[in-house]
Amino acid sequence: MQWPLWRVAVAERSMEPALRPGDWLLVRRGLRAGRPPRIRPGQLVIARHPGQPDLLLVKRAARQESRGWWLESDNPGAGAVDSHAFGVVPPHLIEGRVLARYWRSRAS
């Protein structure tokens, strides 16, 4: 059984200014394996990269489509990789929904 809450560190700049490298996130996982929590457009999610399942991404759920979610970066100029590069993310690759940032990086 997985614990429903999970902490994740932000490592890249793709979600600036909302999130910066060094920030920590509290994430709610789906209650059942392979079933993501309820997500609404505009929420931040943790997802597995469709082409590299070992790589976790933090992205904004822009819109739901018939085959999954379109995920976008807040800062595409930072060389972000999102649905513009890999397309719609299937629901089973959405690991969880970000509930809160509980530590703000001191880096500017």
C-alpha cells in the first residue's frame, strides 16, 4: 500500500515563477494504484514522462482530452518539456496532485 501523501523536490525552472528549484511539494497520490486523484484544469500535477517513465515532471494540467491530460509548463522559455513535446499524457501516468509548496527556496 502506498502512503497517499508524498513529498517531491522541484529540480528545474519550467514552473517559474510559481515553483523554483529547491522548493518542496506535498502531493496527494491516487488512492488506488494506477488511478490518479481527481484533477481539474489549472491544478499542478506530478506525472511520469510518457517516453521516459522513470522521469517525474511537475506540470500544470491545462485541459482534459479523450486520451488523458494536456500538461503545460508555466515557463516554456526555460527549455521546458511538456505536452507540446510529447502530447497528451495518459491518466495512468499522472502520479498525483500538488496540494502545497511547504518550503520556499531561498535562491532568487
